[in-house]
Amino acid sequence: MRRPIQVQLLVPLLTVVLGAIVLASLTSALLGSRRVKQQQEEQLQRVVSTLAAAGFPLTDSVLEQMSGLSGAEFVLLDQSGRVRTCTLPLSLAEGPLLAKIPGEASQRAFSGASRVVLDGRAFLADRVAVGPRGSNSPAWLVVLCAEDRWWAATHQAAYPALVSGGLAALVVVVVTALLARRFVEPIRKLVDQTAAIAGGRFEPVAVPRRNDEIRDLAVSINRMTDQLTRYEAGVRRSERLRTLGRLGAAVAHQLRNSATGARMAIELHGLTCPQGGDCESLQVALRQLGLMESYLQRFLTLGRPQTSARENVDLAALVDDALDLLRPMASHTGVTIEFLAGGPPTEVLADREALHQLVINLAVNAMEAARRCHNGRGWVVVELLRPQTGSVVLRVTDSGPGVAAAIEDKLFEPFATDKPQGAGLGLFVAREVAEVHGGSIHYEHRDGATSFSVELPRILSEHEDGALADRR
């Protein structure tokens, strides 16, 4: 059976608190009733004792005054039990009834031990001897206290305690319900949020301002939501790449065959046509086709275990070679491309083909962005920097407008592009190559220019290695 947390919080707490309030109220009411009853008894006893020991006649006026002071009724009987005087009207049959109330000559105080009904009204009654002590023929004074008035005074004394107890119980119920709701409402929101997460909506929940366990739970749920969001993004990226691999494998196979056929045709043209053998454009075309074959072969072997041959690579020479392949494209599009090597030769331990692909991807992206320059004079600058950290930075800067803000946060993710004909894989491949070589890639747009910087560990000379160790 389901037991909501609100019930689990309310029932035990209310049971204890209400039990304590009820017990305290009943105890207070009982003590108040007893105190009022005792006061009434003491007051009657004083009045009765005064009348019993009175040395003056108990006339009608005396008994009326005493009745007004004490609230009791008095009936004076003679020795034979006949009514001599009284403070309330009596019938002929009621007089002998009062004479039958038990009493002793030595009794001088009210006890309320008897109960009589006169004219339909109940009284607590007692018969007390009056007159000198030791008298053999005392008169009798019947003291009658109205039962309804007696208990009304007692109940009236108990009412304040019971009412205050009831109000206290009501306040406790309301306050406890509000407190329980204050705790349960955030939990219900967290339950709804976890249900939404289970349904695939990974949205963070509002964190309460109170620093308590519920806040900790909300923070944990938000942390879980963030992890699930990243996990879902990773799964989707993997699925897209897997789909790309499956669908593109056949296309890549055909493209490789076509590129091989085109390369062979150009080579045969060079052999049969002496004037075309030394043509620079044909040589560039052959190298581009060779690179296309290499890239397509790498694409076809994605997902298979393979070892890349790493070697010492002169990074300046590799960049210069890659840019030579792109200069015809730059000339055709009206973009100027400049390479600033600077400094001594810089070597890195790398997979030459992968690094070559990284440079081509960054340079082609820069040229395409520079083409969109508003003044029609786009430019691209590629430079090598050698910071004092044992690394080398390849920076590609262009005059283009920069990356759209909508994809800036996911710039290096697969299929992230703002170009109508773009595939969104160039920067993703560049990042993969950089990270495989222990490096990193960063994007920056400042002062109207866009830069992509790739930092790679370089091979240090013995002198540089010793100097770097001394700085550490």
C-alpha cells in the first residue's frame, strides 16, 4: 500500500504532539475542576460552620443573606423534622423527605453526600446540626446545593484548558501540514523532473535556495542530467559516424577507383605528350589525386585496428608542401595565401599523412572563409610559433567573417557547419588528428580576423631540453 511521504511525516508527528496536548489539556481541566470544586466546598463549609455555631436565631433574612453569599439553599428543621424556615418553596411532601437525609449531631460541615430531587431539580444535600454543641435536642439545617450549578462551575473551570488545548491542536495540525508541504512540494518537483529525464527530456531542475538535503538531491539530479546529456550527445555522434561510415564506404570505394583512373590517365598523357610532362598544373593535379586516394583509403579503413607510422617531420616543410597544392585554388578564388615559417626548423614526431590532412583542412576552410570577405580581397596567413613550453603552434588566420554564433560551442563536433555545401567534418578531423598527437586546437575571432591554432609537442634539441628542465 502506498504511503505518501506527507502522511509519513504528519501521522507520527501529529500523534505525539496531539497526544501531549490532549494529555496536558485534560490534566489542566481536571485540576481546574478539582480546584473550583474544592473552593465551593470550602466556601459552603465556612458558611455551614458559621450557621451551625451561630449564637443568633436563624431567621428567614439570615438564611436569605447566606444563600445569596454562597449560592446554596437552606432549610431549617426543628427536632421533629418540621420545616421552620427555608430559602426555597417546598411542598408538603418534600418536608418529610428532607428530614430523612442522614445527619449526626456532631456533624458541623457540609459533605454533599446525599442527592435529592425537589420540584424536578436535583440537589446535593446534607443535614447539619445547629445549636450549642452537646445539645441533646439540636435543630437541623439542611444545606442544598443545586447540582446543575455545582457542575456548571466545575465545567466552566475546565473549559479554558480544553479550548486552549483544542486551539493548540489546530495550530499544530496547520503548521505541521504547511511544513510537510514545504518539504514534499520540492520532492514532487524532483519526481516530475526524474520522470521527464526518464522520458528523454534532459532539462535541469531549479535548485532550492535552502541549503539542505533536498538541495543536495537537486544538485545531484542536475549533475546526472548533465552527464546524460553528454552521454546522449556522444551516442548520437557515434551513431552519425557509424552511419556515415556505412553509407560512405561504397561511395568512397567508387571515388578511390575514379581517382586512381584519373591519375593513371594524367600519367599516360604525360608520357605520350612531351609538352605536358613538365606542366606544373598537371603535377599539382597528380599530387591532389594521390592525396585523394590516400584520404579515401584512410576513410575505408576507419574502425579497423591499424598502426600509424610516426616519424620525425619537419613541420615547416610539410606546411609549405601542403600550401603548394592549394596555391592554384587560392589564385583561382582571388585569395592571397602567405606562409611565415620563422626561426630554425621545427620537427615533430607525427604521422605525416594525418598531419598533412590537418593542414589541408584548416587552410581550405580559411580560404573558403576569406572568399566571403566583403571587399573582395581575402587573405590567409599560416605561421609557425615556438612558445617557451616545448611545443610548436601552427596558426591559420583568415580575413573571413568568423564562425556563426549558433555553432560556436560545437564547432569541433562532427557535422557542425554554417556553410550551405559543407559537410562539417573538416574541423572534427583536425581536432582528432591534433589530440592523437598529444596536442590541442583552439578557435579565436578578434579584430576582424579568424584564427585556428594547433599546438603540438615538438622534438627538442639537447640544449633546449636541458634549459626546459632547469626552468622546471
